[in-house]
Amino acid sequence: MPADDPLKTYREKRNFERTSEPRGETPRTAADQPRFVIQKHDASRLHYDFRIEVDGVLKSWAVPKGPSTNPRERRLAVQTEDHPIEYIDFEGIIPEGEYGAGTMIVWDTGNYRNLKEIPVAEGLEKGQIEIWLVGQKLQGGYVLLRTGQGEDANWLLIKIKDEAANPELDLLKTEPKSVLTGRTLDDIAGEDV
């Protein structure tokens, strides 16, 4: 593997003999319509993984409270390692003892577009991007904003005030199921019994 392999950390954290997560061995090129996915992940703590396609990988953040449709709410987003594009459709159970062990569903997915003049990768380097989500649940503009410098820097995920903003709506409660299979986390966990 090349020294600049963006999935090196991802692969080092997983034993693919035990987990059904994708290895990410298929080379990817830039997409005309980049995609995003939000996975509801019941690991050591319930959280939502927010991932956007950038330069052939999924740039990823763990969002403990999940995304909001309220522009006044700033949601902590902890950047994690890049994931392979194939992860966009992954749902199932990551076995006990493996990194990220727990149940995962695809809570939302769709395409996104960049709202800034500079490429998304450059915006991430600078610490701020603005994107427009066209998902099955989430729509409209979102900002990812880095709040510090260095390895300990966190990000905020913030809904832009637009026609899709709705301070009264809590999609995390009203729409708990997978957009791919219609299953809940409990449905998937129950299948493993």
C-alpha cells in the first residue's frame, strides 16, 4: 500500500477476519455528485457518524447528539479516521472486541454539494466547509466548523438558517429507522440472537 494511503488508520483498527465492515480496496475517483451518509451507531455510547465523500474516501465525524434541523443548536462533531466509500451502505453488527463494536444502521444518505468557491478538501484543511444536503431525511445547508488547532481540535455541525431549518422538528426521534432497510438498531441487534 502506498505511504499516503488515506485508509491506513481505518485498516489498522480492524480485523477483517472478524468484522463484516468493508476493507476499502476498490480504488475510487472523485464523484460528480458526492454522497453523504449518517449512520446511527450504538457503540460504547449511542452516536451518529456523519460522513461525506471527499477525494475518494468518506471524511468522518462522530456526532454524539446527532444532527439537528435547528440553526441555534451547535452539535459537537469529533473527527475520526477516513472510511472507504463502500462504508456508505454498511449496516449491521460490529463484533464485540472490535473497534467501534456495536450495532449500526444507515439513518440517512444522499448527495451533497459544496456551497463555497474552494474545494471541500481545501475547506476542511482550513477548518470550515458549507454543504447542501439532499438526503432522505435531512435537507438544506450545514456548516462543519473546526473549533481549535492540532490533533485535539473538535468540530461543530451547524444547520444553516434556510427553508429546511425547523427548530421544532426532531428527526432523531420521529425517524429512527434505516433508510435502506426500514430496520431499527434493535431489529438488527435482535437478528444476532
